[in-house]
Amino acid sequence: MAAAVLAARLNARVTLETQADGNIAACFDGYAAGLGKFSTAALDRAQGLRRGLPLDCSTSGDRSVDEEIDLLVRRLGQRGLLEYRLGDGGGKKDQVVIEPQLADYWPRTSKLGNSETIVLSRFAYLRRRGNDVILESPLAGASFRICDAKVASAIATLSAPQRISRLRRQASFPGLELLGLLVDCKILFKIDAGGDGRRANEGDENLVLWDFHDLLFHTRSTEGRQANPLGGLYPYADAIAPPPAVRPHWPGMKIDLTRFSAPADQAVSPYTKLLHERHSTREFDDQQPITLAELAQFLEGTARVQSSWTSKLDLDGGGPDIAYTMRPYPAAGSAYELELYLAVANCGGLPRGFYHYDADRHALVPIAARTQDLGTLFQGAEYAMDIPALPQILITIAARFNRISWKYSSIAYSLILKDVGVLIQSLYMMATDMGLGGCAIGTSNIDLFAAMTGIEFHVEGPVGQFALGRAVRPA
């Protein structure tokens, strides 16, 4: 059987437009992205991207054209405008279609020898999408659209460890190319001889602590490791009427509580007043930005460690000592897994940059993030808040996942999100009390955070954001 060919192919929504001077642009969703100037021979060959061009483009006999096509394909790939097909050389029958989920994904094939043993990752899953079958994993940089039912059957056999030599003797053997691509994407992984493929064999100890559904929810409800539509897109506006703002009344006799309410002339408590005044602020006064002294007061009142202690875990007479802290907001199991990272654009007395808030020492520690990454972080906040200017300070709420998943099973990520909600309300209340403005942000880019901190996305990552600054006063 002939080896399958790996080829790059334009997404269905993308077209290439060529100008008279040789410049080429990719057009999609009403936008156009310039890709550079190319020779006539390269432009002619680029038309093959509609059906697929082999990634091994060194067979044309013209090295300069091969290099141009390689450059064009990589520029398209960096913009997420390509998919990759694995199938017959004629481009008529696909075995699988690879859909990138990471901006910098590039298909690579891990080498596999006959003596090696591979097994399916416990994070991998097959699902139906329309009429397609999709193989994916929150660890993977790409999803695989299965076009051949035999491939799905072959993947299913890898729920138990299999030697390559044994797989190659099977009639449904999908080929080393596909298996190598799946290993590179961590959908499959190699194990030592005699290994059972369980948690301890796959990844580091931080990955061991993750449950399947928790890691999947983390990656599929944030930006950075998926290419699905995200945010307020009103996807069902044409199909379903908007639900009412207030739930329809339950039938039965009501108990009217208004007669128990405080009289209108009775003084309102300071806390109730804060609750009523709390609101989201999306415009900030850059002529009078928040100051470092105000930021210090804000962080001390919302997140500083107030006390610490240790307690022994009682496991039938023996267990490790566990360290605990107390902070201004409640947290599940007193884990306090949340960390604050501050992207500072405009703060009196504090240079622009990226900082970690050390809640124990009540100190800001600068992190050497790239200027480009810091700008991308701010741009994401601008887009999410639909504002024309940067927030003065963007607080990223990150979670140390192992801190809470070490104790809790099946509900760890759910508890983290509950803690985020509690902390965000605390941030809102403190901002209101100090006369500052704040706004919670519903999205975060976990891959960008990993690039800025150097921390793997499954070890510590963003679970919330909050913009802070001095609000523009009404005219």
C-alpha cells in the first residue's frame, strides 16, 4: 500500500487573490491579509492549495519556487488559514484532515520503531460534529477529522497499549504517518515496555492531577488552545427567541416580602450602599491614572495573605502536613489557589510592564514579558470590553491547579471557577469603595499566558481577568 501524503490545503472560507505586481492576499470573512510578492511560477503553483499541496515541496525541480511555496504555506499556516490533509497522492481521498487549534501549529511526524509501544491518551476523545467524526484532546495542537471509518476502529484498539510491530500486521493499520502525527499531538504517547499507559506514564505530576473533564473544560472555554468561535456571537439569534430577563413566576400563593423591607427613610448600611453602587467601568481617565499607593491599598484589601498555619492530614493515623493561608475572600477548602498577575499600562509610580503580586510579602515582582505579548494581552482586553483604549491595569487571575486538584476529585475546576467569582466580586467592591473603576472580563488566552510566564498551561493558567483604573467622571 502506498504511503499517505501529507498536504497543506486552504480552509474552505479562504480564497487567494493575486495582484498584477505579484502580490498575493488571503481573503476571508470580509478581511484581506497580505502574504507578500511571489514569482509567476509560484503563483501558478499556489493555485494547488485549493485541493492540497504536499508539504514536501522539494520535488518540482525548481528550488527557488519550492522555497517560495514553503514561505507562502508557512505564512498561511501562521494565520490559521490552512488545514492539512493526509491521504492519497492525487488529493481525491482523505484519510484524515488536520484542523489546527494553536496559532503556531505545524504538522510534524514523530518517528516510530517496530519495537515501540503506543497507547491512546486518557485525554483523547472521539465526538460527532455534524456528519463528521472528530478526534481531539485538550493537550493537542490540532484536531483530526476522521474521513475513513477504518481509522476510527484502529484508534479504538489503542485504548490498550500496542506494539508497532503488532499493529503493522493488522488489516486496519492506519499507517506510520498518521500514528506519528498523533504522537506529536499527544493524542497517542509512547510508553516503556511493560507500562500500562495509566496516569503516571503520561506527562508530569501536574498532569496526573487533572481529571479529563476539567482539562477539557479549561481549554475549550478559554482562548489560546482552540479555534472554535468564542464570545458574544449570538449563535442562536436566528433559531431561538431571547430568553426573558426574569424567570416566569411559579404558580401558587406568594409571600410578599416588601412589608418586611426597611423604611425608605432608614439609613442604608455602608455594605448595602456599596452593593448598589457597584457597576462595571469601561472608560478610564488616563490624565489622572490610578497610583501605586492606591494599587497597594487595593491589593492589600482584596488579596493579601493575612495569616498562615499548617495542619496534619489525618489518613488513618498518618498524613502529610498541609500549609494553609487566610485571605480577605473565602476559598474552597482554604486552598487559595488563585494568583494575581498585573499588566500595567498606566499607573502613577509604576513602570509599564507585567508583574506578579506576591500575596505573602505584599509585593509586586516584575516578569520579563515580551513587549509584543504584553500588547497582545491588552488588545484582547480592549476587544473583550469593546473599548477604544487600554485599561490602566489588567489583572489576570490565574490558578495553581494542583493546589486544589490534589484534594478534590471531579469538582476541582468547578471549585476554581466558584473561587474566581468570589474574588471578582471582592475586586468590584474594593474598587467601588475606593472610588476606582473596574470591569470583569469573560475571556483569557491560556497559551499567551504560558508564553509570558514560561509556565505550562496545565500547571498554572488564567481563569479570569479584571480591568482596573480611575474611571472617567461623567461630564
